[in-house]
Amino acid sequence: MASPIDIRKGKVIDYHGAPHLVLDMLHRTQGRQAGFVQTNLRNLTSGSTTNVKFRSTDSVDIMMTDTKRLEFSYLDADGYHFLDPDTFEDTLISPEMVEEARKFLSEGNMYDVLFVEDRAVQIQLRSAVNLKIVEAPGAVRGDTASKVQKRVTTETGLVVQVPLFVTQDDTIKVSTADGTYLGRA
């Protein structure tokens, strides 16, 4: 068992019997009172977030984690399947765990997967991903006087605003933070 001051952003702790990812933490002290750690936690089994205050006298169980680089293979009724390129082991992640990353997952691309006690719990996206455009309207002649953009649909169903010169079957780089166009890949 560890002290609450050992809690750091990105670590996984056991809170009420479920693994919780620490999204944010702040150590606070109030005058003559004992200090406490204010945390923002995401439940890795349900996906919900909660704010929790740990007193300096509390104890915290920091869980063992591992990150593996896996290739996204396919999606079926069971969930999202990832392949380990070294051992060819198939890892299944439930759709509830992939909810936020779903629109950035493209078959054949490599992703970092967070494992807690040998169980895949979260996909850690990089700052940008490359996606292929499957649907793009043509540019209208005369629309080049200002910074005009058009809406295109990527292979994952994500709709992105792009410049007029981007066409269908192009591969573009998209920010995973806000889903904006960063350039051609």
C-alpha cells in the first residue's frame, strides 16, 4: 500500500475494487489542517469519471501496468481485436473501453494498449493518426478567394473539415485531441 502523495497522473489505482486511471491530481494543504490529494479518476471498467479526495492518512493500492504496441486487426460482434506482432496473440477489447478512441482506429495501424494486471483496459492514442478519405465532394470552381474548406468522411466514419485540394483516397493526418485536419500524410 502506498501513500496518497505517491499518486501521479497516468498511474492506475485500485479504488473500490475497480481499476481507476488517474487523469489529474493536485496536492493541497489548508492552513493547520492535514493535507490531502484531490484526484480526477476514470473507472477503467465502466468508463465513468469521478473526483476523489484522499487524506494523508489514507492508503492507496497502485496497480501494476504495462503498455504494449499492438496492431488493430478487425472489429466484430465480440469487440475490437488487436494483434501482437511478436507473438501473434489476439487481444480483445470491449466496445465500451474503446468508446473515445473508436473514431481514430484504422485496421492495420499500430496503437499503444494499456494493460492492468494482464488485462487490456484502454487504448492510448498518439497526438495524431493517419486516416484514408472514403468520401469527399469535388471542389467548386471559384471558391479559392478565401480559406474555404469542405467536409470529408474518413474510413472510420469521422467527418473532418479539410482544404479544397484534398480528394477522395488521399490519406490525411488528423489530431486525436479535437479531430481537426493537420495535413496530408
